[in-house]
Amino acid sequence: MSQATTKATSALVSIAALVVIIAGMKSASALIVPFIFSIFIAIICAPALTWLTRHRVPNVLAVIVILLAVILAGMLLSIAIGSSMQQFAREIPGYQVNLQAQYDGMIAWLASYGIEIQGQGIREAFDPRSAIRWVNQLLAGLGYLFTNAFLIIFTVLFILLEISSFPMKLRELVKPGGRELAFSGHFLTSVQRYFGLKTLTSLATGAVVTIMLLIVGVDFPILWGLVAFLLNYIPNIGSIIAAVPAVLLALVQFGLSSAIGVASGYVIINIVIGSLLEPRIMGKGMGLSPLVVFVSLVFWGWVFGPIGMILSVPLTMLAKLAFEDREETRWLAVLLGSNVPRNPEA
């Protein structure tokens, strides 16, 4: 068998194995997602654990303090979203009355120009119930995590208890300065930096959105601010999706001009924070090209659902670092990266 045939066979086997692995992950996503989410929570909490232990707080007590903070944050978030969603659902009949009046006025205005609209298509498209359906679907993944809170909390607990000994175990497996040790350190640092800075920009986005909606007078501004905060973790399209319910509600409450104003406000906020501020404080971010970020968003969302969208950048960065570790797959890391290799002949 020739060398070219051997390489082709090896490539086909690798592709087939990758397809089987992806299919397995998608089939077992209900089990895998809580564990992946737990790992990333533990990675994010690791700097706080290190800080507490350095200040002579016993390791077990530091872990308990961090877990209590995580539980409290999750409870406050779920209570705020749940109560606002219930109140929003109760207000829908009143919104439908306003919608009917606006719908009839638009039909009459179009009829004055000789344009006849048949059916209920427009009214269904702008039904205020669609806003709550949007939010329910997008937060379904987070709701699934809350139902698995017991499993997630205990997984984070055991990871944090073991995290201090992990570097020593890794050093025993590899030579000092080995690529595996550098790989682990680089990935942990990258994920902590990404989520730390992303949390700050998401908090800023949610706060500014809440203030804007309070000024305009759109109902439930805190709910839409929380939605903007959560969906800002989803690259590229998260901030766009977060604007849909608030813009739709502004249309139902006040009419087209206010809806356009709210939409313009979202655009300005996302340009200032997402396109100007965020790249400045993140620098090169995690070294992924914009196309790869978007494709990874679609791919991991298909495999793991909404949580896969939130974790798409760290998961893709992990794959990129793994490809960089082997000479045979380094070309894949180059394709995923944002840096253009220099031409040695130039």
C-alpha cells in the first residue's frame, strides 16, 4: 500500500471517528451538558478559590463560600426572570387590545392606498404572545440547567475540591514544560479571561438596556435587561435576538415610531459595547476568526442547544488548542485562528 493511500485511509478513519463522536455527543447531550456547564463554572470560580486560599481561608470553607455565591446568584436570577415572565403573561390580554387597534389602523391606512391585506398574517406576526414564546424557547436551556441544579452543584463542588491538586497530577504525567501542561494552563487562562470580560460587557449591556427601556416606558425593563445580559454571551446573534421581544412590546404599547426608537437604541448599544468597547478590552480575544465564531455558534447550538451557543467560543478554543498540539492537525488550528500566517517568500 502506497504512502498516499495510507494517508487517505487514515484521514477517512479520522473523519468517520469524528462523525461518530459528534453523533454520540448530540445523543447524550442531556447528560453531557450539565457536566460541561459544571466544568466551566469551576474554571470561572478557580481564581476566587485561589484568592481565598492565599488569604489563609481553609480550602473546604473557600469552596463552600464560592458555592453559596453561585447558588445565590442562580436563585436570584431564576426568581427575577420567573416572576417577570408570569406578570408579563398576565398582561398579554391588554396588549392584544392595543394590537387590535393598531392592526385595524394599519389595514385602513393601507386600504387608502389601494392595498388590500387578507388574513391574519400580520396580526399573528406581531402577536405579543410571540415575545413570551421567544423568551421561553431561548431560556429553555437555562431552565433545564436549573432542573439539574443538584447535579451541577455537586459536580462543581468535587471539581473545586480537586482543582488544587490537578496541576501536580499533570506535572507527574508530563515532563516539566511539556506541551500538555502549557496546553492546560493556556486554556484555563483563556476561558477565565473570556468569561470574566464577557460578564462585564454583558452586565453593561443589560444595565444600559434596562435604563433605555425605563426612559422609553416599555413594560418589564428589568426582564428585558436580564434577557440582554444572558443572551449577550451568545456571540454575534445573541444581542440581536434579545432585542426582538422588547421591540415587539414597544410596538404593541406605543406604536411604530417608539418601536423604531427602541430598535435604534439596541443597535447603538451593541455597536458601542459589542463592536467598540468589547474588542478593546478583550484584545485578540481567544484567537478565533469571526467566521469560525459564527460557524461554531451554529454547530455547538445544534449539538448542545442554547447552552452550546453560550459555550461555543470556549469549546471551539479547546478544539483549536488540541489541534495545535499535534503536527498532523496544526493546519486545522491555522484555519480556526484569526491570525493570517506570513508568507515566507514575501
